[in-house]
Amino acid sequence: MINFPVSDWMPDAKIPSGPIQDKWSKYKLESKLINPNNKRKYTVLVVGSGLAGASAAATLAELGYNVKCFCYQDSPRRAHSIAAQGGINAAKNYQNDGDSVYRLFYDTVKGGDFRAREANVYRLAEVSSNIIDQCVAQGVPFGREYGGLLDNRSFGGAQLKRTFYARGQTGQQLLLGAYQALEKEVAKGHIEMFSRHEMMDLVLVDGEAKGIVTRNLVTGEIKSYAGDTVLLCTGGYGNVFFLSTNAMGCNVTAAYKAYKRGAFFANPCFTQIHPTCIPVKGDYQSKLTLMSESLRNSGRIWVPKSRETAEKIRKKEIKPSDVPEEERDYYLERKYPSFGNLAPRDISSRAAKEACDDGRGVAVTGKGVFLDFADEIKRMGREWIDGQYGNLFDMYEEITDDDPHETPMMIYPASHYTMGGLCHGANRLGASALMQGLSDGYFVIPATLPAYLTTTKPGAVTTAAPEFKAAEDEVKERINKLLNVKGTKTVDSFHRELGLIMWEDCGMARTEESLTHAIERIPQLRKEFWENVRVTGTADGINAELEKACRVADFLEFAQLLCYDALNRQESCGAHFRVEYQLPDGEAKRNDDEYAYVAAWEYTGVDSLPVLHKEPLTFENVHLAIRSYK
């Protein structure tokens, strides 16, 4: 076991006093404001143009700020937010089934296994209804009931319907709404858009973030941009596992560079595994495909009760339909009768792994379970199913050549969502990611940003400051170093090897032994990378291999921090499962006495142990209890 250096200084979340339902209103009431005519004096750099970045940039520009927005894609429309399928939570209670702001708050705190700030979660639940109104006003085509009201469906961790959706394209439609708002402000000249620009480093002046260094991915130019503040809206780091549901360009670079410049990285070990992904087919794959969690509303998850039957299915000696009902194990319905197939993602993922580890997996590799729609098709009809999930069924058939109307989907857990991050990272439920991104962009940052900007003089820092030249030189030196290694192994081969280490040793099930192995192996792989990677091409112009190499170099450092955090947290909670810490029935065993805190890590060097800062989590409105979905 590693003894990490622990700081006596505790981070301050700056949560207002008073009843939880009044905290956000109190904060806004007491916050300093900036005169509309003075807002145009400030420049805000927004890195990322997905749901959080596009909504933040558009909203700030509408308020009068000068905004520069950066993304490495060729268009904000290609941000990975577009890949979200199932829906977005909000406490509108259109179904009249008992939902409320408090219940959404409670479900989210419980679903996160009591490892999130109560005040932050309540604020999220409180503004959730405003998000839906905003998106409807933008023309987002949410599903509707016959009477015209917006329709809802269920997601894991809830016993009611609160998830708004647009078939299986919710992320795409929400992003198009935010994109339109963004482009409107671009056309007005309030936002300057920089596509195909990747942030390579953060620039600090007097300890405050005042600029970024970018690489133009078309020309190769390294250039700095100054502003009065920097907003990082850059998504998650799930590709540290190599195989994940994330787009191949998703990376950790922006957040990790901020960490290396002094920002605290919180709870990196909270990495969410999604239970309904198309299983791995072979070593040739570079990513995995998500099948929306919404499918669990209508599909029943099962494996054969016997290993012998499962083996016959794997060998294609029998079809799934040949297995009699009494010989099927609907294991989620058996283990969690109250929630059934809608148990939270972490629980559903571990249950699938348990069934496959028992030899009852149905994919050729043994790593797969069935998601069967036969009962729902019989009950509701094929036309209804296609109206709900048609594009998802089409996508599955296109990839696997199996028609889910006729034979069950095969699914297996995969790396999906990451919940650690700068300042604070917390476990979350499905359909919360879209809610969080838009709440932060449309409603939170416009109210919180002035508190900082009023302490600064607008335009006080320019790229003439020596810190910009120093950061640019560091970026150029790192790029030249990568190009000059001229080794024999490809960037992808190193990334794949890192991903295998992370998945095996720090994936769904973690142990002290496996994490220690990863912590020993990662520096060795990192050393080999810098001695033997081959990056073809030059720094001038388009060079996809160089882009990947820069990102993988950061993953090779960040992965060690993730494993440190997982090793330090000697408990199981939500998305973090340590095999040594489980209840007799196999459920996660928390240690509230010792680990009810945010683990905020401070960088001290690549080869040095980070310093641990502990932000205590207090629970005044939700009673700490063993999380049960039975």
C-alpha cells in the first residue's frame, strides 16, 4: 500500500449557508454583477464546443461578453455530445407519477452512492426543468404523447419516468439546439470560433488561468490566445481504456494540462462502465458502440441458467429462441426485483460480468448477455418499438448483421462516462450527463463567472506576457521530442497496451494487487513510449499520428493518477468497485467514516506522488444508508 502525502489544507466548495432549497437563490442574490456595458470589456476563452461549451459560449455571448471558442473538430456539430442516445433527466412530472425536484435530487445522490456534494446535486435538479424549456424553445424535437405533452421514459436508478428523449438521438438534437444558439452569436460577431484548434497547454499569469496555447490541426501553427478567464468544457477521459464508447478523438489533454499547472484533479477513479454496449469482436477494434440505456425500458436481460446451454449458443448449435423460458436467468429481475432491468449502470454492469465469469456468457468470446425485446414486441407491436428505438435497432443490425426484432441483442459492459474532473467529480446516474452539461452552460456559469471577473481588470493580460512564450516553447519542445524518437512501435500499439492494463487492473473490478500491478507497469510503458514510439510526418500541416501521440503521452501520465486514486479509496462506491470491499451479497461496501470526501489531487511531478487534499462531504438532507435497489 502506498502512503500518499496528505495536505492539512481542505478545499472550500464555497457552498452558501441556509436550507438546501434556498442555497442557489441565495448565491445568485448575493453575487456581484457586471454592468451590461462593462461585459463587452471582458474576453472569455471557452475550450470545447459540445453541450457544455456551446451552451456556455452562446449564453455568455448573449449576455455581452466577448467569447473565443475552440474545438479540435472541424465543426462544433461533431462534438462527442452528439453520440448520447437515451435522454436527459428533468423533474417536470408530466407523468404525474410522483416526481419532484427533491426526488430527482435524492435519486441522484443515492445513485452516486453518496459521493457527491448535496448542494451541487440539488442545484442540478432545481434547474433541470429550465433546461427542457430552453431546448423546446430552440426546437429540439422531443418525443411527445398523443395529447401533445412531452413524453418520458425511465432510466436506471429511478422508479418513475423523468427522462426526455428524441428517439435514440437525444444528444444529437440537443447539440443542434446549442449549436444554433452558438452560430447565431458567431454571426453577430460576439463569438470568434476556432475549429480544428487543439488546446495544448494552459497559461497561468500570477497563478490565474489567463490563456491557452493551441495547435492548428490544419497548418500545424502553435499560437497563444489571451483572455480574462478560461472555461474548460472538454468532456471525459474514457479513452484511457482504449476501447470505450467514446469517439476516438476524446482525450484528457486539456484537463490534465490544467492539473499539471496547479488545478486539483478530483476523484479520477470514478469511471462509469455502461452495461449495454455491443461486445468486443476481436483485437482489430479501435472503439466500441453504445446501445442506449433506454432500451432497458423494453428489453429483458438474460443468460442461460446452465453453462452447457450457454456454450451451445456460443458455438451456434442452438438459437436464443430455442432456450425455454424456465431455463433462462433474468438475473437483474431476480436480484433486484424493485428495479429489475433498470438497476443503475454500475450494478447492471457488475451483474453481467458476474454471469459471464460464471461461464454463462453468450457471445463468441464469452463476454456477452442477451437484451431481449420479444415480450415487448408481443405486447406493444413492432411499429411501437420502431417508433421508440428504430434508429438504434437499425444501427445494431448494421454493425452485427442481426435483426433485434427477431433475435436478442448481445450486450456487454464497456468504458463509457467519466465522472472525475477538475475541482470536483462525483458519481452520477444515466441521463444526467446531458442535464449537467446544459445546466452548467446555460444557467450555472453565467451566474458564477461574474464572481471571479469582478476581481480582475479586463484586458490586463495579453499574449505579450512572458508566460505565453514560455508555454509555447514547452509545447514545441514536446512535439519535437515526439517526432525525434523515431522508434519502431506505433502510437496505437502503446495506447492499446495501456488500455488493456487499465481495463484488466482498474476496470469493473479493482483490487490492491491489480492496482499495484498497474502502478508498476504504467511507468515502464511510458518510458518505452518515449524511447520507441514512431510518429511519422512532420509538425507542419495535418498529422493525425502526431495528434494521437500528444494525447496518448498525456494518457500515459494520467492513467497513473487514476490508479493512485483507486488504490487510495479503500471502499466500494458506485462506479468504483474494490473487490475487497463488498457486502456478503456482493453489493458495494462503502466506508463513510474514512472516505466520505472528495479526493482532490495536486500535481508534484510525473514521477512523484501527488498530494491528496480531502474535501469532506456532509449529508444534511439525505440520510446515509446502504444503497439498495432490491
